[in-house]
Amino acid sequence: MLSFLLLTVCAARAYAALFESPTSELLNTTYDFIIIGAGAGGAVMANRLTEDAGTKVLLIEAGGSDFMNQNISAPGLSSTLTHSKFDWNFTTTPQVGLNNRTVAYPRGFVLGGSTATNQMIFCRGTKDDWNRFANVSGDDGWSWENLIPFIFKVDNMTAPTDGHNTTGQFNPTIHNTSGVVDISVPGVSLAIDSRGLNASQELSQEFPFNLDYNSGDTIGFSWTQSTIHNGRRVTSATSYLTQAFNRSNLDILVNTRVTKLVPVGNYSGKPDMRGVQFAQSANGTVYTMQAAKEVILSAGSVKSPHILMLSGIGDASHLALFNITSLVDLPVIGTNLQDHVFLGNPWTVNANFTLDDVHRNATLAAEQLALWQANGTGFFGLPPTNQFNWLRTNSSVFSSLNTTDPSAGPTSANFELIISDNFASKRVALPATGRFVSMVTNVISPTSRGNISLASADPFDAPLVNPNLLGTDVDVAIMRSAIQAARNFMAAPAWADYIISEFGAFGEAQTDDELDAYIHDQSDTVDHPIGTIPMGTDGALEANLTLKGTVGLRVVDASAFPFIPSGHTQGPTYILAERAASLVRATLSN
Ligand SMILES: Cc1cc2nc3c(=O)[nH]c(=O)nc-3n(C[C@H](O)[C@H](O)[C@H](O)COP(=O)(O)OP(=O)(O)OC[C@H]3O[C@@H](n4cnc5c(N)ncnc54)[C@H](O)[C@@H]3O)c2cc1C
Ligand SMILES: *[C@@H]1O[C@H](CO)[C@@H](O)[C@H](O)[C@H]1NC(C)=O
Ligand SMILES: *[C@@H]1O[C@H](CO)[C@@H](O)[C@H](O)[C@H]1NC(C)=O
Ligand SMILES: *[C@@H]1O[C@H](CO)[C@@H](O)[C@H](O)[C@H]1NC(C)=O
Ligand SMILES: *[C@@H]1O[C@H](CO)[C@@H](O)[C@H](O)[C@H]1NC(C)=O
Ligand SMILES: *[C@@H]1O[C@H](CO)[C@@H](O)[C@H](O)[C@H]1NC(C)=O
Ligand SMILES: *[C@@H]1O[C@H](CO)[C@@H](O)[C@H](O)[C@H]1NC(C)=O
Ligand SMILES: *[C@@H]1O[C@H](CO)[C@@H](O)[C@H](O)[C@H]1NC(C)=O
Ligand SMILES: *[C@@H]1O[C@H](CO)[C@@H](O)[C@H](O)[C@H]1NC(C)=O
Ligand SMILES: *[C@@H]1O[C@H](CO)[C@@H](O)[C@H](O)[C@H]1NC(C)=O
Ligand SMILES: *[C@@H]1O[C@H](CO)[C@@H](O)[C@H](O)[C@H]1NC(C)=O
Ligand SMILES: *[C@@H]1O[C@H](CO)[C@@H](O)[C@H](O)[C@H]1NC(C)=O
Ligand SMILES: *[C@@H]1O[C@H](CO)[C@@H](O)[C@H](O)[C@H]1NC(C)=O
């Protein structure tokens, strides 16, 4: 891929240029748009804005350009990415809902951003999710119905790696085969797949089969769809950026962090935020450039609010603690952080083989990796799960807590059950012996709200990250209902000769009190932070994603969601950015 990028200065180049440092050529160029961050949001913007040959774009990425690294490309190596050179290495503050534990908070640090380091599950969100965004923003353009053209721009449904007949695994009539991001159903079948399918048939009342959870209604049992093609991970860099590599109007600057935005003037009393400062190291030269049209902030839910605060945009009293002069007092910036909660629940099983064998047996792993290198087949090309359930908590749980269902509506789940062919836990290491099946229970409609705040005024210091996981009794109750559902699913006849017993602390957690203690002790994050610069009448962004109280600045990434989508968040971010690009381009043709 990188061979498409010109590394040297060339008078009439036909390709996008990759800059490892800000050369005089770059510094001397006038860019219409400066995009900050090359993750899901930023890559879509870089691609769509450079479709107009007359529009010159600079994309600045803090991480490097090594997005074809094997550890990124091989889905089965994704566990190596946390705390690697592709990770920002954030850690949360002590989480009250996790007995004051701190947990790792990975975010991608490379072209592709977190799409290069995530678990590849592809969700669009639901009708109710998007219709709620439309309500909150007062813009019907964000409704499910009106977003379908943008959903299709993202979607490229491809054949699974093993080429099997996919009838009954998704609904082809609601997918596109000419969008930008390749997705597929699982490319290797697992022995447990038929048991999972049978369990959903046996208990169809509670776990109804849903042919396609990306129809706008997620509820039920489904085959997963992942950003995997021919066994290889598909990222915003392999898709959106690669597609734009043959355009000379795109320049990409890597290894460079934007440190703050600076006003370049005033317009109707609002600061014009088209100035961008960046540096390559903590004490390195600080450069300043100005976008001719707009700055697009796409640094993700942790770094986008951080950059705004460093620029004087946020809660003025918080910024004052760090002697940062307030430019726009917007207290909502950094608050409203929402995330999904993760908990792995393992059962020991009666099996001759599970993926635990690949994780324990180095010889087997080497054989499988060689197979993957040959043609993308084998276990290293698999997504983390072949099947999952998206389900709703019984409304009596909410009424007993004197509250109402926090989800966006009936098409949105309160929790998710991921079926995993191995020992799945972020808390306990793989035991030396035994084979496992796990149900990962995730809280999908959390009521907890966390925040991003400053630890210092140094842009190279990490901000404080407090997702407030399990910060409310409601969220704990949703997790309890998820565990109950997981136990019900595994009690289906289909699993009877397979399951031996619940393992470890999970098995010991039976009463509500024991469950609560277990939940607080073992839960973690699903790595889906959103909402730190929310759109909406009470939010920080206008419906067109411009930042209130400023001109020349839009935020296009997962921070813009006012509520967390009831699905994994890369798909919704791609979709949001597709519409954002269309909104920006509409202003250009005026
Ligand atoms: C471990 C993990 C697992 C996940 N699993 C899934 C999954 O299975 N399915 C799913 O749908 N979603 C998953 N997600 C979430 C999904 O990847 C994100 O929601 C999505 O990538 C968000 O897109 P974004 O554009 O907001 O931010 P990102 O994709 O994170 O992109 C932000 C980019 O901005 C860059 N940046 C930040 N600060 C600066 C700066 N100062 N200057 C320049 N550049 C900067 C970053 O380096 C990064 O490249 C997972 C995420 C992680 C980390
Ligand atoms: C920038 O461009 C100007 C005018 O074209 C030129 O005089 C100057 O040498 C250039 N500066 C650099 C650092 O390339
Ligand atoms: C994250 O940690 C890894 C391993 O220590 C390191 O190589 C990498 O540079 C760190 N990332 C950042 C952004 O500092
Ligand atoms: C967590 O920390 C808070 C504040 O320091 C304290 O009140 C609480 O008792 C602690 N909880 C646990 C389980 O240790
Ligand atoms: C969509 O996938 C097909 C393979 O199924 C591929 O040939 C095509 O190039 C992809 N489209 C894009 C835009 O990447
Ligand atoms: C796939 O399976 C379905 C249902 O079993 C069948 O109708 C269809 O013909 C098969 N397709 C191919 C290409 O074999
Ligand atoms: C940057 O400068 C500060 C203060 O002068 C110093 O403490 C720090 O070590 C330097 N950092 C780097 C990365 O050089
Ligand atoms: C802010 O400025 C005051 C006055 O100059 C100084 O005393 C204080 O230490 C500064 N605070 C920080 C966090 O830098
Ligand atoms: C394990 O393998 C043996 C021998 O092939 C077979 O008889 C047995 O049924 C297998 N057990 C399971 C649980 O698959
Ligand atoms: C490890 O895998 C190899 C290769 O598949 C196999 O021959 C060997 O028996 C396995 N070892 C164990 C302990 O299962
Ligand atoms: C993939 O490569 C392996 C090893 O070379 C070979 O056995 C297998 O048939 C290949 N599969 C496909 C689908 O090409
Ligand atoms: C719910 O409200 C009722 C009536 O106001 C009250 O008696 C009860 O204690 C409340 N329950 C909870 C869990 O707050
Ligand atoms: C964005 O929307 C706001 C509120 O409707 C409007 O004032 C502003 O002009 C719009 N900005 C752009 C660039 O379209």
C-alpha cells in the first residue's frame, strides 16, 4: 500500500504524499481543510473532501504509517495491540464501579486510528438510536431513514474467507456491494456454531433468530459481521485512505500531534478556529498553520475534547486550574462520556478442541499463522466471535429501581451476549488446563456518565480518563440481567453434552449480592467511548457538527454522539462521517 505514497517532493505528482515530518513544502502549502486524526471519522473526511480535485486537504496523524503491520492485519493477533506502539496507552482513573480498579483504555495510534486496533465487529446502530440523534439535534437528516444512503456508502458486503454458502447468515437485500469498507460473516466455522444456532431455536422466545442485526433492529440471535476481508482486517486506512492515495490533493503528515487550535480572527464575535498548532515531540518545534476553509477535529472521544480544552474551549473554571485562558466557555466539553461495560463469563466444556488450544500451544499457533500468511485462512483470520445475541432487559428491572428503560427504543438492546470459543476475561489469565466457552456480557444502554479532564496543561501529557464504568445501580442491574440471560442460553438442550460447569468466580456468583460483588470485581471496558463533544440542543455541537460559539471548526468522530449507539461504535462513526462530509461539501458548492 505504502508504495502508492510518494515519499519525496515532486513537482506534478499524481499521488497523495506521506510526510514523516513537516517539510517546508508542506508548511508552505495552503490547505482548504486540515483534518486532525486518521481514524474512522478523519479517514472518511479525507477521502470524501478530496473527491473534489480542487480541494486541498492536510490530514495530521499522531501515530505512524505502519498500518499494514501483521499484528494489525491478522485479526487473531489483535490482542497484541494494547500497550504496543499502535496504542495511546491510556489508563482510567480509579473506577468506583470497579472497586476503584484502574483499567487499560486502549486507543489506536497509527493511520486507521482505533479501526486498526479494534475487534472488528461491524454494527450500524439501530433505527431508535439514530432517530434519537435526530430528535436531540433537531435535524431529521440524522434519522435512520434519511441515513440509509450514507450507510450504503460505507457498506461493502464481501464473501467470507472460506467461501461458504452464506444463505441464512445475513440479508443481502439490505447490504451494498460497492461501498468502501469490506465486511463479511465469519470465514471459519467453529464446532460450537451449530450448538449456538440450535440453542436459539430451542429457546426462540428469549433468543429469537435475527437474520440481520444490521437491519435497524438488532434484537435477537445473529451471525456476526466484521471488518474482515480474505481473513485480513479492514481499517479506515486500508479502505478510505487507500482509495484516496491516487489523489494529488491529499497530503498526510504522520508522527505529529496537534497540540492546540488557535483563533485566527473573529467573526460575529465568535473566535475563528482555523489555526492549528502541532509538534513532533514534547519539546520539539511548534508549528502553526491555517486552514483556508475549515478545521475538522477527528482525534476521537479522548483526544478531541483534550485538544479543545488545551485550546481554551471547555469549562472555564476547570481550565483556570491550569492557567488556560478561556476562549469559549462550554462546560459540556469532556462530560457526557459514555462507554459499554465488558464482563467475560467462562464455562468449562467437554471438547477435544477450542480456540484455547491455539492460545496455549505455540506449535499450533505457528502452523495457523503460516496458514494465515499463505492466504488468510485458519483461526488467525477469525473475528473474536461468530455469533452473538442483542437483548432487552425485562422492564420490571427498571421499574423496581424507579426508573425507565435507558435504551433508545425497542430496536435497541440493553445488553449483548458474545459467544466466545475460548476463555474470555480481561481480569483472569487463561488457566493452564481446561477448555472453555465464554459468554461476554456487555452493558449496551448504560446510564453512567463519565468525563475527560485535564491532568496538566502539557499537550503531551495524557488527560484524565474517567468512563465511570458501572457508576449507577441501573447499569449493574442490566449486567445482572445479562448474566441471567447468558445462563439461560447455556442451559438450552443444545449445550447439554458440551457444558461441564461454570468456572471460577463466575460459578460462585449466584445470589444477587454475590453477582453484584462479582460484577464489580471483574468488569472492564468494551473500548467504545463516545459523547465527549455531543451534538444537540444541550450539547456542544450544532446538528451540522460545527462547534457552538466558534466558526471554522467541526468535530467529526465518535465524540459527537449524544448517546452511545446500541452497537459497537466504528460503524456508527463511519456513517456519521459520511453524512458530515456531505454537509461540508454542500457548503462548498454554494
Ligand atoms: C481495543 C478496541 C476494540 C474495539 N472494538 C470494536 C469493535 O469490535 N467494533 C467496533 O465497531 N468498534 C470497536 N472499537 C471502537 C472503534 O474502533 C471506535 O469507536 C472508532 O474507531 C472511533 O473512531 P474515531 O474517529 O472517533 O476515533 P479513532 O478511530 O480512535 O481515531 C482517532 C485518531 O486521531 C489520532 N489523534 C488523536 N490525537 C491526535 C492529535 N493530537 N494529533 C493528531 N492525531 C491525533 C489518533 O492517533 C487516531 O488515529 C474498539 C476500539 C478499541 C480501542
Ligand atoms: C515558501 O514559498 C515562498 C513563496 O513561494 C518562497 O519564497 C519560500 O522560499 C518558501 N519557503 C519555504 C520554506 O519553502
Ligand atoms: C505505548 O506503549 C508501547 C509499549 O511500551 C510503546 O511502544 C508506545 O510508544 C506507547 N505509545 C505511545 C503513544 O507513547
Ligand atoms: C473507592 O474509593 C472511594 C473514594 O476514595 C471510597 O469512598 C470507597 O470506599 C472505595 N471503594 C472501595 C470498594 O474500596
Ligand atoms: C467491494 O468488495 C469486492 C469484493 O467482494 C471488491 O471487488 C471491491 O473492490 C470492493 N469495493 C471497494 C470499493 O473496495
Ligand atoms: C446456498 O444455500 C441455499 C439454501 O440452502 C440454496 O438455496 C442456494 O442455492 C445455495 N447457493 C449456492 C450458490 O449454492
Ligand atoms: C522536555 O522538557 C522538560 C522540561 O524542560 C523536561 O523535563 C523533559 O524531560 C523534556 N522532554 C523530552 C521528551 O525531551
Ligand atoms: C497558575 O499561575 C499562577 C500565577 O502565576 C501560579 O501560581 C500557578 O502555579 C499556576 N498554576 C499552574 C497549574 O500552572
Ligand atoms: C473427542 O474425540 C474422540 C475421538 O475422536 C471422540 O470419540 C469424541 O466424541 C470427541 N469428543 C468430543 C467432545 O468432541
Ligand atoms: C500442539 O500442536 C501441535 C501441532 O498441531 C500438535 O502436534 C501437538 O500435539 C499439540 N500439543 C499439545 C500439547 O496439544
Ligand atoms: C491456503 O493455503 C493452504 C496452505 O498452503 C492450503 O492448504 C489451502 O488449500 C489454501 N486455501 C485456499 C482457500 O486457498
Ligand atoms: C421507589 O419509589 C417508591 C415510592 O416513591 C419508594 O417507596 C421506593 O423506596 C423507591 N425504590 C427505590 C429503589 O428507590
Ligand atoms: C451550522 O449550523 C448552525 C446552526 O444552524 C448555523 O448557524 C451555521 O451557519 C452552520 N454552519 C455551517 C458551516 O453550515
